[in-house]
Amino acid sequence: MSIFSDRINGIMSKRHISQKQLANWANVTESAMSYYVNGARTPRIQVISRLAGLLGVTTDYLLGADVPEKENESQYQYLQRNLA
């Protein structure tokens, strides 16, 4: 498995999201999502960006950068937290 698939699987498990639901939300086929979730393929950057937005995480997080998952934090909240 890849870091991307590990992180997608972790988020799906934590939030009780099925592959079918995520595929529908991301506007990709179920078979394509299966490849991504199983680590057989990595999606195009447009799909990664869409998934990150849908899941409330950064593309860096999904791609394996060592940044913690930030759930539902707006840019305003981020700035408030870091400028305080």
C-alpha cells in the first residue's frame, strides 16, 4: 500500500465512509476509487485536490507530508490559532 491509500483508508474508516460514497462525492468511478484505496494507482492531482477538499484535509496530508490531519479547520481558524 502507499501512503496515499493508507491515509484515505484511515479517514474512511474513522468517518465510516464507503468506497462507493467517496467515489460518488469525488465524481470518479467505483473501480477507480478501488484502485486508489488499494494502492494500485495514485489519482491525478485534480482528483487528489477534490478528495482533500471533500475530506477536509490538505493534499500534503494525503500525499504523505508529515503534517497532522486538520479536520474542518477554516483558514480563518488556522490564522486565529497561529496568530494568537
